[in-house]
Amino acid sequence: MKPLIVINFKAYESATGKGAVALAKAAGEVAKKEKVTIIAAVQAADVYRVSQESEIDVFAQHIDTADYGAHTGATLAETVKAAGAKGTLINHSEKTLELKEIEKAVAKAHFLGLKTIVCVGSASQAKAVAAFTPDYIAIEPPELIGGDISVSRANPAIISDTVKRVRHVSATTDILVGAGVKDKLDVDKALELGAVGVLLASHITQAKVPKEAIMNLLKD
Ligand code: G3P
């Protein structure tokens, strides 16, 4: 099975503005060559630009649950969709929401036809959000984010536990694995434990040659 690869551009300078376009294009080249799906989760302000200028699907990194109206500074699901987003991350550990808000954000995104990736830090939180039937739940232990040791290596049990708990609640939600992911071993281990792909950031956004770093997820 080919892994789904979601690259979270976060707010890294290298993955912002023109850099975001360049990174998405590099990811697009790998996606085409290796016949894999790669998604770019970019800052809201970059959704339009990256979706216009690259071929891969673009997700927003966050949506608020506000509807049209007097909500200065809000990131509306409607607006990211109109800008070209095909989906959104929700509740990343660097942009968390209350459980009720997660439910509302998932429902709203689905109503608008946006795919959803809800990030969680534990298997029990995964079980709780599975009730909202997001398309994906990404298990990312916060203490491993940005580090060198992947969750697949440091805590494989949390992945299998998440897969098991989510399966009991939602048959349509797939699992992604994130935090410290950097190479094919990490990706293979994630798939072996029941996930369908990975969500990663620093090892791509901070790489000297991002295209090679993306390729390293697929080739030994
Ligand atoms: O959303 C991806 C994430 O938080 C993992 O970050 O830098 O450990 O790949 P990183």
C-alpha cells in the first residue's frame, strides 16, 4: 500500500509565501514520479497561492468554527474552501480547540465538502474525536513533535492502540502518524501498525533539499 503523505508547512519561513509554492511544487514532482498522494497543509494566507501554483491538494492548517459575520481575524472554512483548499487540519497541538469546537469544525468542513484531519495527542483523545467521524485522525504525541525520534520508533504502541480504539467507533476514519517522522522506516512502521500514512513537518521544511527529504520517505 502506498502511504498518504501530509506535509504540514506550519509557519516555517522556508515554507511560507514563495517558499510554500516551491515546496509544494517539489512535493508535486515526487507525487507524480512515485504515484503517491501528497498533501500540503499551508497557512491560511498561502492557500490561494499554493493551490493556484502547484498541482497537489492543499489543506488549511486550521479553521475556526465562526460563520460569516462580524468575526475579525477568523479563518472561515468557507473562505479557505473558496481559496482552493480541499481540506483542513483541525486541533493541531500548536492550535488546539475544545472538544465541542472540534465537533463543530468537522461537521462544518464536511458540510462544505472539505476533508478533515483531526490531530490528537493520545489514543483516548482519538477515541473521543472518532465519534465525529473525521476522514483522518493524526496521532501526534506532542513531546515528540519537531524531534529526531519518530513516534513509530519511540511509541509504536500508541499507534496500534489508536487504530484499535478508533476502529471501534468509526469505520470510515483512517489513521495518520506524526511527530519526528523522517524516513521510509518510519513510514513503513506506521503502515505496518495500521495507519494509512504520515503527517510531518520539520524533516521536510528544514531540509537542505526538500525534494530529497520527501523521496527519503518512500525510498531506502
Ligand atoms: O503536524 C506535523 C507535526 O506536528 C509533526 O512535526 O516536525 O515532528 O514532523 P514534525
